Amino acid sequence: MTERISPKAKFAPCYEFHISCSMIKLYNTLTRQKEEFKPKDPSSVGLYSCGPTVYDCAHIGNLRAFVFVDTLRRALEYSGYKVKHIMNITDIGHLSGDGDEGEDKMTKGLKREGLDVTLLGMKKLGEKYTEAFLENLKDMNILVPSQMPKASDNVDEMQELIKRLDEKGFVYRTSDGLYFDVSKFPNYGKLGNTSLEGQREGARVAVNSAKKNPADFSLWKFNDIGWDFKGYDKGFPGWHIECSAMSRKYLGQPFDIHTGGVDHIGTHHNGEIAQSEAGYGEPLANVWMHNEHLIYKAASSASGSSDEPKKMAKSAGNFITLRDVKNRGIHPLSLRYYFLQAHYRSPIEFSWDALEAAQTAYFKLLWKMNELMSSDKEDKINDLFVKNIENAIQDDFNTPRALSFVWTELRNPLSSSSLEKAVIESDKVLGLDLKVQAKELAKEQKNIPAKIRDLSAKREEARQNKDFKKADEIRAEIENAGYTIMDTDSGPLIRKDA
């Protein structure tokens, strides 16, 4: 028998901290349980993520999904796997909801920006917001995917799959397009255990009297400004067909892991599964992983009542962009820290107070890292800490538990400065850029004006003397000058307001 070579040994350098490839457990939405991850190739992973529709800036709810898949990718690579990560860019027709009715998102964007409703106009709009999205990835320290193919460059592959489905009898025509007949695919809805009988007209699937079944979905929408399609009318590909065709082209079928938000389970991803399996007779992906929503409670209405918390969505008008976050003086990596405090399968109810608290915690972590990096103590790895982080990441990427272990160890007065190495190694999965940002924070402290530093020293003296009234007065003076002061175990931390 040939001995299996560990991916770690083949691809990764020799780290003192590592995650065992054979022990990673993932929650698979398809099987509805945690299971040991076993890729097709023992040394590499094919990973596909549903990317943005580039008609506007991404909101922070979108960014939660991309932080999740980035953490997943980092952990897989740190385990020694060579990851091929594909994320599509939807730069052509995609309707506002999960169904086949309503206003097209790209058309909506064109009208908003006064661009011609043409393929050229869509290209210009898509390029603008693709650049904005890439800037968001950079700010959030999210690794750029291996490839980010555009839907507009892969229409031929989508048409090929549609023709294949038509030849096999899964397609019928209505006045507005070509539809997939889900009644001819017995396993429709197996992802998330969504039965065909449970699909109610007018619920998750929009009302369309021309459909044979409420859950039938569009493969091709007729439109005079779209693409020519030999044997059919001109138009645009449906949303679901895009991911089926592109994931197969770039990763093969089946590939290892497909990710997306939980809102993709019922309609989008079940649509992908149906058309891919019907077309090619084999599974699309072996593991399906989904992150929960970022929930946002809109401001109180004029009547005094508050809206119920809802998932953050541009179509619902209740969204916040990364630019909004930065304009509030919050560092983008504080937002990443905020996301990592919750497990990816748990919803997060957003509030500015909670985000500001996450920023305080993140900067305290950086300040502690700076202290560790400045220490001359003996360099020695803490084995228990390493094991605790390993266990947290192996267990379906439990980032809140990993962060709690980091803080527990940092607060331990007996920990050696060697903890610096272990924390930096664990950050290769968490992606908080601790080493670089700690140095930047230290540099920022040196640029604080002498007057503000003197006030901080006086406030610290007042606190030590338990003269809290005077300490509060000095804090107010510092804040009125445009600075924020945070109390840490390593002394006060001062930051200039944005």
C-alpha cells in the first residue's frame, strides 16, 4: 500500500503551530451534520464561492460571507492544502430577489447612474463596482481568490448547459424565457431539506402563471439587448445557470466545497444542484457551507415603532457599506474582528455600539501584541495554547473559541513573550493582520501631540489616586480635542478620531 503523504509535508513550510489535515470537521448543509473533510485530491481543494453582483457597493452583510470564506481558505492552506478558490463576478442580469420576477439589479444600477441600458453600459458599471469590491477585500485583509471570472465572459458555457438540459427534456419555453422543470428532477430541494411540495406559490418563489410549477426557475430570459443564442431568442442567462457553468469550467465536477449565504440554500443553490446534476449526471459539489445573516434593525419610524430586525440587504434598503464604517472612525479590521466573535453559522444582530466595542477589543489586542513584540524574554512556544487554537479551528472553524483562547493566554501573567509567535501563527487563519497593525498602532502613538500625552498621564495619575471625577474631566478634555482614550492592561491607548 502506498503511504499517504500529508499535504502539510508537501506544500507548507514547517510551522511549530499547525492544523492536522485529517482532523478538520466541517458542517455540510447537504448532510446536515459535521463530517471529517476529505477532498477528492489529498493535497488540494477546489473551493467555489458565490461572488458579488457588481451593480453597487457591497454592504457589510455581504462582507461577512467573504470573511467567512477567507477564514475557511486560510485554514485549509495553513493545513497544507493547495486551494484553488474561484469566486464569480455577476456583471450581467440578476433579479432583485431569488425568484424570476422583479427589476434586474444591473439594469437598476444603470438607471441609477445614468448609463445606457446596453451590454456596454453593464460592462462599465460592472468594472466600477468590481474595483470597489476589490478595495473592500484589501481593507478587510481578505485574500484575493485564485480567479474571479466574470459572468459576461462565460455566456457560451451557460448556453452549452442550457442546450444540454433542453436535449434531456428538462426545459420548457414561456413568453419571457426558458425554464427548468423541477418536477422532472426528483431530488429537487435536497439541500436544506426543502421539499418540492413545500414550495408555496408567492412565498420564496415569485408568482408567475406561465410556470408549470412554482419552483421552476429561469435558465434564459428573453431580452433584445442581451446575447444571441443559436436556436433560441436573444437574452440573458438566469442567475443559477451562471454558477453551475462557471464552477464546472474552472473546478470540474464534482468539486470539493461550495460556499454562500444561508439565503442561497432554498432557491439559488438548489437550482444549481438541479441543473448541474440533470445536465451531467453527477454531484456539483461534495460539501456545501453557508454563513448566517448579519441582522440589522432599521431606525424607528415616524410613528415611533421600530421595524423588526431583518437580514441586511440592498434590495430591502437596510444596509451599511464599509465606507460608512470607515466614516465612523472604525478600522475595517475591527469589523473583521466583530465577525470572528460569532460562529459563521450564527446570525449576528448588528449595532454600532457592538461594533465600537469590537474595535476597542481589537486595538487592545494590537497593543498587547506590540508589548509582546517589544519584549526580550526567552522565545518559547506555549504548547497548550497551540493545541487549544488547533482544536477550535478544526471544529468547523470555531473562531469565537479561538479568540477566547487568545485572550485567556494574553491575560495570563505567567505567559512568556514566546506567545507572540503562537498568536502570529494563529493569525494566519484569523487574518487580523496583528503583526503589521500592531506596528502601525505603535507608530501612531509616537505621533500623539505632547499636550494630549501629558493629559493622558495626568488622567492615569488621577485614576491611580482613585480621583475618578478628575479622571473623567481629563478624559472629556482629551475627547474634545479630537482623541479617544482606551484603558488597557498595558496602559492607556490614544487614537486620533477620524
